[in-house]
Amino acid sequence: MTLEVLNTAVLATVPLQAEGGGGGLLAQAPLILLFLGVFYFIVWRPQSKARKEHEELITTLKKGDEVVTEGGFIGKIVAVEEHLVVLEVSDKSRMRIKKESISGKYGEPEEEESK
């Protein structure tokens, strides 16, 4: 008798499924929208923001700025060309590098470090 009561209690807690399946794409639409929203806020938006900040940095480079390259070189800009900059990395040692390979200005605190 206790087994019958237990079976009845378990069956009462199990939700009944509608006949005809899961409802197709309409039933999965909220899950798909949630996934797209999470993807936008975690991946797409931060990457887009970082790209815009880097493009702004590249366009504002000028002679005399101290910068860090993606390779870790630190130098002072002595000339700015259309797609290249000339860096002085030590006395009488200059390098021509592409503007895109500059990762940031040297000596300026980044926003994330100051927060």
C-alpha cells in the first residue's frame, strides 16, 4: 500500500506533456534569443569596443608619443607615415613598424587598472 501511495505522489509531481511533441521552433525561440543575447554582450560588444578604441589610438599617434608594440618593444615615435611609424627604441636605433602593431601608449594607466 505504501508503494501505491509513493507512485501516486511521484506521478502527481511529474508535469504532463502536451500531445504532439515539443512545439517545434516556436518553443525553442526564447532559448535561441537568450543565447544570441549572451553572445552579443559577452563576445561581440567588448570586441567591437576594443577595436574602436584601437582604431582611435592609431589615428591619434603623433611624433613624440611613447608607445608599446605587440612584440613588447617600447619606443618614442620620431616619424609618422601613412601606414608606418618610425620608433626610436634606443640611441641611434630606429625601427619602422606598421601602425596596427602598436598596442598602446606607454606610461599612461589603462582604464581597467585604475578601476
